[in-house]
Amino acid sequence: MTEPIISIRGVSKRFGGVTAIDNISLDIEAGEIFALLGPSGCGKSTLLRMLAGFEHPSDGSVLLDGKDLTRLPPNRRPINMVFQSYAVFPHMTVAKNVAYGLEMERTKRSEIRTRVAQALEQVQLEGLGDRRPDQLSGGQRQRVAVARALIKRPRVLLLDEPLSALDAKLRDAMRLELVKLQEMSGVTFIIVTHDQYEAMALADRIAVLENGCLRQVDTPRSLYNNPVDAFVADFIGNVHTFDVSKIDLVEGRMRVHADILGPLMIDKPIPEGLLPGVQTGRGRVLTIRPESIGIKTGETYVPGHLTVSGTMGDIAFQGQHSVVEIRINNSRSISAIVDDATARELDGLGHETTVHAHWAVADMHLLESSIN
Amino acid sequence: MQQRAGQRPAAFIATGLPGIGWLLAFFVAPLSIILLYSFGENVSLTQVETTGTLENYRRIFEPEILKLGWRSIRIAFISTLICLVIGFPMALVIATSSQRAKPWLLLLIMLPFWTNLLIRTYALLNILGTRGRLNELLVWLHGGMRQALDIIGLSEAGLLADRFTPITFLGTEGGVIYGIVYVSLPFAILPLYSVLERMDTSLLEASIDLGAGQWTTFRRVLLPLALPGVLTAAVITFIPALGQFLTPDLLGRGQVDMIANVIERQFKRANDWPFGSALSLTLLYVTFLLLTLRAFSDARRARRTENRG
């Protein structure tokens, strides 16, 4: 077991009476891309600013390489940040911006020149050193910000919503580039984002935050396959939830009663605190992902599957796949993700045609519904 | 705008006329009279004849007047500098305070504006006088220090005089500068505030994040970016300070005359309207020159930004 590069220990942050971060503990391994993911106001930015040193925890401590840096000011931490607005100095040339951090270290002028050239090459801005920031595109400004931070050879690079301000095309290119830069430099990246796709595509591990609390930390795949609760399930990808009204045990197996699904035998580990014969289950939901749902027109039985009937709704074409809406009743509809061939076949059926959505019972999760 | 005004000349004239009329009647006309007077001579006690003489302008270069001009510039310059040094941190504090506190702090800055200048200046007399409040405070501090020295047994060491001699503020340049700074400070703070308020604070954080200290961040990021506001504040403080009349008159006790006091005397006691006119216009030219320089520097900055886009 290697020592984590960053260790967040029991950190809380209160602003007046508001708790922005509630007792979070978290280890970040050296050399990984780690994402802090959550909706706005979940405390992820506050946590990032704490790592940078711009905020101080009300409780707990932050360790870098095992050493407490809670009281260290931002300019003395071997941690650098790429700001959401990029914060490129508008009155300096690109080269001056990139050199700024080295000048603060009183690096020799000749060394600064070579390292600035290297850094600009690394982010594919060679030859643009004499430009002023307002002569650059948004993507180029971001590269300046990244080069300016990486040139200091920090232990950790913090990136605040690195892709959110870029347009879709540029975003994909920059995402790949960030991964490449991380591999090349070997620096640990910590990314703050509200965008699950950004987090899943970039990060080795993701911490999901909600309301200042840490919900789950794991690899994108594990979060997707084994979310701890409905909030995480819904935040990492999409999910349909069915409220559970009652769970009882029949011959050691769980029988779950969920709103439109009826009683189902679920072979999952029995949740803690669920006693045989006792009617619990409130506060729990059954979940299924749209991509696990199939659609058929006839009522053929698929072993291990459960079938819900409804009428055809709208089809949203999304290239390789389409999202099909199935109306189950007036208040409830499910969407399924189907391939193009199926979508074309379903497109021929008119609205109001009866279809059957089906999915494997084993693909469903029994989760605690989000506390809020 | 220009095009639209051109398309509908009637509307342009109708809306513009009151303003233009006002300017003609109360600005262009009196200035023209002053301009004519400045090339004229007194022919009797109440009559000035425009003879086209340059004598009035020549007299400006007499050593006595030049000395006063130089003093005016010096006092205005020092006052401006002090205003900037005091005003910048104040503007920064207001710009970085909470949204709720901001309007109140700005109100406090603006409050003196709504009090008559004469009353404020007389109030300063009360503070700065030889037996004024400031000297009272100093006497009190002096007494306290002496007592403290007594207690630690150093009263005979000659560190402090037995008796505090009140400091003369009135009738000195220092007193006049004090008064001008007091009057001009809000003018300096407001443009500084407006430029600091718009500044992206993450630029300052980025500087610190990259290893700079507070002072380096101020010098290399905050100040260069605030420069347009600093220039505006300097011009807006310097120009009125240069033409200050009431403050040197009251706080200077007639011993620290600035150029405006000389001008006033020409129109009143000396009854030399032609010379007074020439002096007034010269002061006006200096002001125009400063404003022109400011406009040029703005235009250059704007052009540079345009070229980049």
C-alpha cells in the first residue's frame, strides 16, 4: 500500500451557519486523475480551494505526502491550480504568463527561457509566446493556464471545471490532451466538475459529493455498476427509479414490492437492518438504467426478465442509438436506449401502439433513495 | 447614433437645442468675453478695451507668478499622490467587501459631498488650529508619554520636552494639502473603486497560487490592471486641486496662495480683469492639456485592444 499523495482527514467547512463541507475524509493516490463530482453547491469547489490554500477547513486537516499543510499559504504549497476562468494575466504576453511562476522561484533567466519554450511546446502553443491573451481563443487561453501551472512542476495540479467553458468539439480534443499531459508529466490531477461524462471520461477515480457530504469514491466503472445509493446511480449515468413500498423475506429470499412493478423476487444481498418478516423498505428504490431496457412488440417471454407494457411515445435520434419513450400510464414513462435498427422498426409503429419494455431482474439495484 | 441624428435633423435640433443654448449662453459667451479681456487693457476703473496686447500673457512669466504657479502644481501633485495612496486601499476594501456592505461604504465616502464646502472647511479650521482638536490630542498624548516615562524613571533622560509646543498647521503648505486631500479623496476613490470592482479576483489568486507574495501580486498584477483607474483618479484629483481657491484661502491664512487666489485678487482687489483673464485661461489650457493627454492614452489603449481582437 503506497502512501496517498493527498490525504483529506475529517475536513468540515462552515460559512456562518451553513455547512459547505461535512466531515469528508478522502485519499488521493499519486499519479492518478481524480475527479470531485457533484451538482453545484455540493462543496466540491470549496474542497478544491482548500487544497489550493484559499480556504481553510473549520475542522480536520489536509496532508500532502503525509505532511500537514492545513496552515500553509497558497504560495508555499507545491500545488498549482488551473482556474475555471483560466485567470490568464491579460497585461502579459503568453510567455510572460508562463514564466511568472518560475520568476517567483527566482529561477535563472536562461533556464526560464528554455523551460517556457518546453512548456509551450507541451501544450502545442509553440510560436505563440509573444501573443497577448486577448489574441487567443478560449482553448488556447486554457492551454496557457495549464502550461503556467505545470511549469512549476507541482506535486498536484488542480483543475476547476476544465472543460465546461469549451464547445463540444474542442472539449473532446482537450479531454484527450489533458489525459496525455497527465501521463507525460506524471503529476497528480484533481479535477472539479459537475459533468458526469467529463468525470467518467477523464478520471481514474471519482468522488461523488452531495450537499457537502461524500457519497461514494470509486472508479467510474464501479460507480456505474455498483452505486451506493440512488443519488450516485442517477448522477453517474441515468437511472429509472421505482419506489419500494414493502420488502419481506420468503424462504430467505427478498420479495420487493415496488410501485408499478408488483412483487419481485430479488437475489441481492439483504440490506443491513432488514429483519425477516418485518415490513421495511420505505426509503429504498429499485433502479434500472435505460441502456439495460429492451423493447419488443409481441408478448414473448424472456427468462429472468420482467415486462412492463405501455404505449409508444417519442423517439429521439442520437446517431448510433436512439432514446425511445414508453408511456406506462398518465404520470409515468420509461425511456430505453435502443440501436438504430430497432429504432427504425419502432418508428414505423404509430404513437399509442402497445409495446413491451423488458429488462433482466438481475440488472436492477435495490438502493437507498437519496436522503433529499 | 450619429447616423440616426442625421436622418432626423428636426428631432436632433429639438432635443439638442436646450443644451446647446445653455452652453452658448453660460459657457461659450462668458469664456469669449474672458478671452477678449485677456488681450485688453484697463482704460478706466470699470472699462476694459481689447487692444490685442500680449502684455497680460507676458506678465504670467514674472517670477512671482511663476513661483505661485509652481507652488500650485506642487501642492496639487502632492495632494494627488496622497489621495492615491490613501484612496487605493480604501477602494480595494470597498470593492472586496460583501454586496450588502458596499452601498453603505460608498455612501460614507459620498456623504461629505452633501455638506457645504465652506462649512467643511471651517470645521477643518477648528481641528487644525494652534488650539485646535488635533493639537489638543497631541498635547494629551505628550502628557501621557511623559507620565509613562516618569513611571519607568526616564523622565530626566531628555527624551521628551517638558512642554509640548503646538504645531502650526494653518498658514502652512501642509495644512493646505491636508485640506485638499480631505476634499478630493472621494473623487480619487470612486474611479479606483470602479476599476477594482470589475477586476477578476481569480487573477490575484492565480498570482498567489503561482508563488507570488501579497506585495508582488500588488505590484505585478493588481496595480498594472488598475492603472486606467489610477490615471483617471489622478487627473480627476489633480485638476480641481490645481484650481483650489477656498482651501488655501482659509487654511493657508493668505500665506499659501495658490494660482486661483491670485486670479481672484485680480478680479477683486487689484481690479485687473485683463490679467486675471489671462491667468484664468492659462489655467484652463493646462487643464485641457492634461485631459488631452488622458484621452490620447485612452485612445491608444482602445486601439491596441481593437487590433488584438
